[in-house]
Amino acid sequence: MKLIALDSSGLVASVAILENDAVLAEYSVAYKKTHSQTLLPMLDEISKMVELDVSTVDAIAIAAGPGSFTGLRIGSATAKGLGLALDKPIVEVPTLMGLAYNLYGARGVIAPIMDARRQQVYNGLYRFEGGKLICLTEQRPIAVEDLAEELNTLDPELTKEGVIFLGDGVPVYRKLLDERLNCAHSYAPAHVSRQRAASVGALAEIFYEEGRAIPADQHVPMYLRKTQAEREREERMKA
């Protein structure tokens, strides 16, 4: 199969083209520009480089959330627009699961964390069993201190080989995690520590074969919580 994969859920804008279990091209940027400026030009560039006829792809894969509200909207609008224009289905990949897939085959618990502000992160807990990514805890917003406590009390059989953190929450909360964690833990190296569209695409290939693609017009981002503006409005209404 052949697909286009997109991830603009966080600080990184990333696009990839995959075909038959191979990554033909991947382009990622995390530098001072909004995803609305970068995503489509990046896709256009790698499509030209591999001489891709976009009408031949089987699906569009998207990191569907959680993450930055603006980034998710840009990515979702791009994926949906491509899907509708090309009459191709969308394969939604949970952002944190895509991040965890960067560490394919790693031992121990994989704990991606994305900075959600106010001492909170978006997090899910995962591990690989027999080459398959297993979800231990579904995606959720959680206070960093609560996450540390949860990991400290997790079944020791799960954490005996350590916990690996990755994501843009690491540089923000690494010191706090080091102070609060009692279990062995480490941090992913730079080349796999942030979102990669290739990982989203690799998972999307599996999801597609499992029949989890949806019509493009049905796709909506997974925000997991309300925007700051919505929360502030509710606080004013209560007051």
C-alpha cells in the first residue's frame, strides 16, 4: 500500500510518504514557523522528489491528537482536504501512540509526554510485546506529579526494565521527574524524541489493514480537553 502521513500535533511539522513497508521520504522541521506555512510545501517537495502521483495513494494518515489546538486544526484540515480532494480515506493515529512507536522494540514502559501547560502533560503508557505496541494507559491529560506517582506504584514487573520518556514535555519537566520518580528511567535520544510522520505512517499501515480507515468527512481531531479560551469563559460564567 501507499500513503501520505502528516503530524503537526506539536512543535514539529512532519510529513512522510510510505509504500509497502518502506519510508520513501520524510521531512521534519521544528524551527520558528507555523505549521500552516510549512506542512503543504514540505509535502509538495518530497512528493516531487519521489515523483509521487498523489492520486495513487491508498490513504492519508494523520496524528489525530492530542496536542497543540492550532497544530491539530492545521494537520486535520490538511489531511481532510487531501482526503476529500483525492477521495481517499483517513487513518487516525493517536499522537502519543505515534510517538511511542518511534521506540519500536524498546524494552520497559514507554511514556511519551507532551507539554500541556499548567504543570500538566498529555500522556499514555505503552510497551512492546511480541513486536506489537500494547497500550497500558489510554491518552489523557495528567499532572506531572500524578504521573510520577502512578509510575512509582505501577506493577514492578512492568517497570523492572525501566521507563523511557520522550516528547516535548521532557525538557520542561525532566528535573521534576528525576526528583519524584523512584523507578529506573531514561530519556530517548534526540533522533527519536519528537513526532515523526514516518512512525505515524507505519502505525497507519497496520490500522488500515485492520479496517480502521474512515471517510475523510468523518475525521475530527482528538483534543482531549477544552481550549484555554473555553476554560476561561467557563470560569467567568461561574464567577
